[in-house]
Amino acid sequence: MNKKASMELEQCREDADRYRLLVEQSTDMISRHTPAPDWIYIDVSPAVESVVGYTQDEIIGMSGYDMFHPEDADNLLTRADSVRYREGMYTNVYRYRHKAGHYIWLETTSRTIRDDDGNPVEIICVSRDVTEREEAQRAMRRLARVVEASSDMIMFCNHDTRKLTYLNESAYHTLGTEKDTPVIYYLNQLFAPDVIESLLNDALDHAAIHGVWYGSVPMHLPEQLNRVAEVREIIAHRNRRENNKVEYYSIIGRDITLRRKAEEEAKRHQLELAHMSRLLSVGEMATGLAHEINQPLAAILNYCRGTQRRLEDKPDDAVDTVTRSMELITKQAKRAAEIIKRMRAFVRKTEYQRLEFSVNDACHEVSHFLHQEAIDHNITFDFHLDEDAPPLLADKVQIEQVLLNLMRNAIEAYSDCDKAYRPVIISTRNAGGYIYISVEDEAKGISSEGLANLFEPFYTSKSTGLGMGLSISRTIIETHGGQLWAESDGKTGTHFHLKLPLRDK
Amino acid sequence: MQASVTGTIYIVDDDEDFRDSMQWLLESASHQVITYPSAQAFLDNFNGEIGCMLLDVRMPEINGLALQQIMQDRGIQLPIIVLSGHGDIPMAVSAMKNGALDFLEKPFDDEVLLRLVDKALSRAEEMRKDLSELGEIQACHDSLSRREKEVMGLVVVGKANREIAEELGISPKTVEVHRARVMSKMRAGSLPELVQQAAKLAEAS
């Protein structure tokens, strides 16, 4: 043998051994397959066992195609997104069945070896397990979809320029633009100038220092003035490679237009209910009120006729008589007007309005309103008022409505009770930032079962009335941040207590 | 204008303004008026003189109906006109059943009020006359002897002297004497008059 040739042969053997070593040591799986459609394993490197679980002997002769995930098997044929082609080599990412039965993600680069006529002879593949990488990427894509589809507004904001680099669909919707025709926004455009000064900058600084900020900053949306939105959370993101500097913020906000609308709707509904309940109360008190108005009218008539008689009898004293009688008539007309005024103020439909007023005065005013009913039922009003009680900030008409309800209930509690002395005790107390008001009767009390249902709508012990009074009263007090409750031993009377915060809680 | 009848008008009403206006009206018709703010005030201060009462049915503590009852129990005889407000008609009806003279719903026409007041005061005058007449008859009757009273009792039921004599076991002549003394002491001009007096006495006892 030619020495040179034998040296070359030796060289080739050494090279082949080195390549074989390389193939055998590689963690990538290197394999040879028959051409499509079956891709039967002809040869495979030992890495096959760590990648797909089969030994070399087991897998040689098996169809490579059969082990593809059914959804990915025709990726190459259909030139799916997962397939890249470059200089005669295909790179495909697909799910492949492991011997244990589960699927793993493989990234395979393959080249088809052809004979001189161009017919495929075999396919050489280098495959790598990319399950971890692929699953991480999928999780990222899912997260991105969650962010995109979130009903919260999510925006990414550059730290230095405050330019918004990303807005999810909710954010675009609230800002009133479409994702397809994006407008460039800067964070400061979305807030009123004083809010930026007083709230937003602090929130960003807090997030930059502590990583995250929670709170509420109202947004002011250009050209979307009917929408109400606020920023609830800001997360600061730092650059981990470069000096840990804050790069951008994730800003999470919420469009509360609908919630605000629902709240306003509920408030309006409550006002209407309260108004209706007041109308009902006045309706129930109509007889008493008519009687009260009748008194001054009857008096006026008496003064008029009495005066006419005097004028006929003693025309010389006309001026004195008329002057005196005019004074008397005026007083009565004012009295009648006062009753009407009180009633109108009570039944008037008002917007919810907070006023400062004295609860002691309110207690007295409401008892005047019940003057006639108290007379008819032989009731004595007994006041124990805390003269140092500070003024209360609340809706006066509504609070008076509650007091009226409680006092009327106390008066009516005596209707099936034969006691001669019938006090309705009204007391006020100022303690611990709350005003306490109590209305107590000394009638027969309420059973514990009755107490349990007392504040339920349509619960009533009376033959007339809707049973809405206490239910509405409690709603009114709770809307003011207070509480209304009842106590009774079921024998010697009932105590209603309410407390209202002096300041908004 | 002069009131056609005399007597005091007692007003019981808890509404001061209304009381004052009633006084103004009634005094313009020259009536004498005394007002009371409550039933108790009336009971404590009533002087027992002749007159009539204007009574509000709706009052705290003792209401009009209750006062009416108390007055009956205590023998206070005043004609009562009940004053009722709006919606008090059932109470006014009860007052009428208990002997009130009439009732007025507030507000009312002054002519109607004054007419009713006149009627009430006339009624009071009649009651006073009846009362004093009865007193006289009673005094005369008291002056009769036991036997004379017996004779009178039999005379007024229509018995003849002979029957009376038989019943009492005395002579007709003696009956004649007693009978003349009865007519004289009772100041009765005729037998029918004596019968009327006996009827009034029976009614009062």
C-alpha cells in the first residue's frame, strides 16, 4: 500500500474517530433518518437516551414521524411559523413523545442528503431538548395576553421621558383611542397639573424607592371628561445589568366610570325612597296636621267676625279695634304658614346635601312637628340634651326623617298600653367623636323575636304603614357612616339608639 | 249689640290662641266670657254660676268627653256646645249622645255660634227656673204634716174623699179639712195644679 495513501487513510480514521467521539459525547441528539414520510431512525447518537428515553438499540428502526405530537407532525409540510429555513437547513420547534409517554419540546436542525439525481437519500438531524425555554416563552406570552386583556388599565412608562411605551386595550379604551391608530402619550397628559405636583410625583418616587406603590390618584383624561379613572398601583422596574437604575414603571389603573355611575344611581334611588317614605309619614299624619292648620284658621275667622261686630257696635273705636285685630290675625296667619312651611320643608324632594346643624335643635323641631299626635296620645316629650354637643355635618332633612320615625314609633308604642304617664325621652350625648341620640319609650317593649326583624323591610306591627320606616332610617344612618340599633327587655319599654360620626370616617 | 240672654260662657280649650279669638268674638256680641286652658283648670275654678260651656273635645290629659262625664258625676249642670276640629266627628257624636246640646266643627260661622250660644243660655235659664220652682214646691211639701202628705198622695191619684176616709180609717169630714189645708199650704189653685206639683216632686226624687 502506498505509504502516503495509508497515512491519509490513518488520518481519515483518526478524524472519523474524533467525529464519532464528538457525536457520542454531544448532549445534542444526532440522528440519521430515511426520507419522508416515515423518517425511520437509521442511526442515532447515545444522547438519545437522555433526550427521548429510548436506547440506541430500541429506537433504531422506529418511525420518527409517529413520535411527533399530532398537531406538530406536519409543521414542515405546512411551513408553519415554528419552521425556519436557511441555506438548505430547516430548524423546527415541535413537541415530541418521550418514551415515558409525555411530550417534550425539541428544536431540530435537519438537512436532506440527496443523490446525484436530486432524490432524497437520508436526513441528518441535530435535536436539542428546549422544553424549559419553550415553556418559559409560552408563560411569557400568556402573561402578555393577560396584561393585554386585563380589565384594569396597564401602562408601561419610561422613567426618564415619562413616555408611555405600552398601553393595554383597557387603557386605550379609557383614553378614547384605538390600538390600531395609536397616539403617543406622556404620563403627565393624563393628570391635572396640581395632582401631578401633589400626588403623582410622590407615588412614583415611593415606587422607585420601595419597588411598589399602592393608593389612589385620580386621572384627568383629555377629551374623555365623562370618564372617571384612577391609578391604583405603580411598580418600578430596575435594570439589573446596569447600576440597578429605575428604567420604567408599570402603572395600573382602573376605569371607575361604571362603578361611579352605579354608586350615584344607588344614592339617587335611596333619596327617592327616603322622599317617598317622608310623603307616607306625612300622609299618615294628615289628620293631625289638618287639625293643627285648622286652629289658626278658625281663630282668624273669629277675629274677623268679632272685629266686624265691634265696628258696627262702636264705630268710634274703629282704629284701635282694627289695629289690635290685625295684630292678632297676623299672628295666626303666621302660625298657619309656619305649619305649612315645616311640612313642605319635610316633604320637599332634595338632593343629598350636607349642612352643619345642631342635633338638639333638630330634636326640638321634630317634636314640634308631632305636637298634635303627642296631644292625642297624651304623650310628654322629655328632653335630656347635651348642651355642649358640637354641630353635626349631615343631611338635615334625612336625619330629621329618622328622628321623626323614631319619635312616632315611640308615641305609637303606647297605643296598646294603658299607662297614664307616657313619656318619650329624647337624649343626646357627645362622646368619642360621635353624636349619640336616643329615643326611648316606657310602653310594653318589643320581644326578642320582634327586635330581630325590626329593621327588615316590610316588617310592621301596625295595622297601617308599610313597615319601611326603620329599614329606611337605618340605611340613612349607615349612609352617614353611623349606626342605628334597638334595645328592649320586652316588658318596660324600647330604646332606639343611633350614633353619627362628627367627622367623615 | 246687646246679648239677648244673660249668663257666662265658659270656654275650655287647650289652644291659647283659639281661646283668645273666641273671647274676642263673643265679647264683641257683649257676652261675658271666662276661659280655661284645661279641664282641670275648669274643675278647680268653676264658680257655679249660670251659663253654658264651649268645650273642645281634643285636649291633652282630660279630653272633652271625659270632662263631660266628670261634670255629670259632680252634678254640674251646664248646657254644653262641643267644638270639634277636623276629623273629630266620631268624638262629637259621642258627646251628643252623652247629652251635649249641639256641636260645631272648626272653623265655624259666627252667626251659627251666636245662635247656638243664645240657645244654650236660654236652656240654662230654663234649667235654673225649673230648679227654683221645684225648690219652692219641695219647701211647701216639706211643710205638710204626715197625715196631710198621705191625703195629698191619695188625692192626686184621683181618689174621692169617701175612699180616702175609708183607706185611712178617718171620717170624710176630717179628710175634707186636711184636703183644704193641703191646697192652701201647697198654694195650689186647683186640683190639676196640685197633680202637676206632685208629678214634679216625683220626677225630682
